Amino acid sequence: MVTVNNVAKELHILENGSVIELAKSDIEKILSHAREGLPNEACGLLGGVIENDITVIKEVYLLKNIDESREHFTMDPKEQLAAVKDMRSKGLKLIGNWHSHPESLSRPSEEDKKLAHDSAAIYFILSLMEENAPVLNAFAIKNHTEVSSYTIQVI
């Protein structure tokens, strides 16, 4: 079981008041792909819609981390393009991306913040630091420094 909405208090990351709906089966899909990718980071994209001010994730895309690294990821560009094309064909919007932190907390690292070029994107981070207690949080990153968290509502 994955714990959601568990941002470590000592990180002083404020909630932004926005809600994201994510199916339990999609959380399990992300967790499975992340565990299969160990010891490296795993990654993917999220497609969805916005309904009544709530972001609803409709599709989770599992992509290859071509860096094969424990500390960073680069999505396979061909898989990334195929995922975006699939989203468009289904009338979905690119909501954001997700990646795992095999050995650290579910929070944006300094590198994550530095590489967060899309301030409209939602960044999901799954921590596998504690093997039997994975944690998934979602973040907004503005100006490469301002971080706030979303509330994930599991459906």
C-alpha cells in the first residue's frame, strides 16, 4: 500500500489547496514500474482532464529511464512522443510527470527543481526509501524554487 499526501513536515512545503484524483490501480501501476526499475529511478507521464477545478488523472504512462541512474532520469524521447500522441487521440491533456526516488524522500530534489521548466506541470514523486512504506506526493514547482503540494484523492 502506498501512502499519499505525506510530505515531511520538516521540509516546510505548503499545500496549494488543489486536488488531484488518481485511481488506486494507477498508483499500483506506478509502484510496480518503480520497483521493477530498482535500483534506478523510474519515470513516466500523466494524462488527464480538469473537471470542476479538480485535476483527474485518466492515464498513466510508464516510460524508460534512459539514464539508468539512481539519482536522475531522462525519459525516452520516442516513448514520450508516443505517450503525448496517445493523450491527444483520447482528448487528454498532459498533466505532468512522475518519477521515483529509490533512496530519498518524496519531495523535489535540487536537481528536480532545476529541471522543472514547466510551471503548469504537476510533478509526482514516489519515494521507495522505506521498502515496505512507499510514499507518493504531487508538487507544483514555480521559478525552479517555489514548491507547493497538491492533495491526492485516491479513487
